[in-house]
Amino acid sequence: MNIKQLDEQVSVSDQCSCDALAQLAETGVKLLVCNRLEGESEDQPSYAEMKEAAERSGMAFIAIPFARGRMTSQHCRAFADILARGDRVHAYCRTGNRSCNLWAGARLLAGADRKVLLGQARHAGFDIGGVLVAMDPE
């Protein structure tokens, strides 16, 4: 698992293993968010397995799944609602890219500065240019 910190509240990574969740909990993560579709790949743990492992580590688990290139404003709103709670969040997908884009979309909906988001994403190794073009804050 390659963890990238996007801001003080949110980190992202590629696929987490059930065994690695205790490590996330030790860093203060309270909520694990999966952005992969159930059964997206054969080696991916099921939602039920991840939920059980997250709860054993003291975290909650939520799935906001979408396919690559299929993120919607509804996905971003759901993630923005999660972030508004203030808890430390770790989101994951196959590479971390979908999760980073979801973070950017949610932060845009909350009024974040586009240049700041772009810099934070670039620092973590992600390109959110498509999200910046496609998303208009409401």
C-alpha cells in the first residue's frame, strides 16, 4: 500500500489489504472509503471483508464506488458530506487516482481554491486537471 497524504484530513492509496488497516488506524484514520467497484479485480477483498477488518481496527468503512472516468457530482457530494464530519479519512482505489479525484471534487464543492488543490494533488503525484475543468462549485 502506497499512502499519499493529500491534506491534513485525507490520505489515499492503491488497494489496501485487510492486514494493513491497523497501520492506518494507528495514524488516526477513523473512516476507510473504498472507491472501487465490488469485484473489480479477482485479488480485491470484498466490501464485507474490508468492513470487518476496518471495524476490527477501530475504523468505519464506506464504499463510494465508481469506474475509472465515471465520477459524478453525486459521488463528490457524498464524499464532501463525509469530509464535513471532520474525521481523518483514507480513501483507496486501484491506484489512488480515482480517490484523489474524488477528494478534489469534494473540496471544490466545499469552495476550496483550485490552485491549492492542484498543488496538493501534484505534490502527491496525481493530476486533477480533468476535475478542475469539469467541476463547477455550486
